[in-house]
Amino acid sequence: MKMKTKQLKKEGGFTLIEVIVSWVLVLLALLFVGDIIIYSINGTGMSRTRLEMSQKLESCKSELAGKPFNSVELEDGSFSTVEGPFKITRHIVSLSSTLKKITLAVTYKTLCKQIYFYRSKYIEEVDND
């Protein structure tokens, strides 16, 4: 007596293992893209903070450059003010009776940006109006 053996047709498609591996790869790619997006957002925030720090330095520099040489704001010493999250420090040293060195620093958390410039009694800003 002969036994009939059934042969199963091979159907096209993916095995369970192939589907799981492809899903793992897709999830890893999404995690990688998510990390890049978060890193970009944080970088943009830091760039904005650095820009604000630079603007505060330039604003303070312009304000001090417009003051008379012997004004109270240009007396020797260190002075600090707080504007929102920023701490602005100015350190003024008389190098002679006609020359001062002014150092400005803006601090935000662990970031610090600093500039310095010299102010002469004999060189005044000229207004061309």
C-alpha cells in the first residue's frame, strides 16, 4: 500500500524572524534620528544664548563708551548686575590719568563671554549729526 504524501506549497512571504529583525532595524533608525533632532534643538538653544550674550556685551560696551571719561560709571573697581539669567560684570582699571582698561564679562550658567577695550580721555566719540 502506497501512502500519499502531501507536499506543502511554498508560499511567498516573510518569516516571523525576518519581520522582527526589520522592525528592530526600523526602531534603531528612529532612535538615531530622534537623537540627532534633540542634539540639533539643544545646539540651537546654545547658539541663541551665545548670541544674546554677545548682544549684551556690545550693548554694555556702547553704553560705557558713550559716558564721559570721569563719570561715576567709569570709576575704578568691579561692578556686577543681573539681567534675567545673565550676570554682567565690568572691571575698570585706570592705567594712567588719561587711559582706562574696561573688561566686560557676561555669564550664563557655565558659559562666560568676555571682552575688553580701552577708553582714553582725549578720544571722544564724535556725533556726525
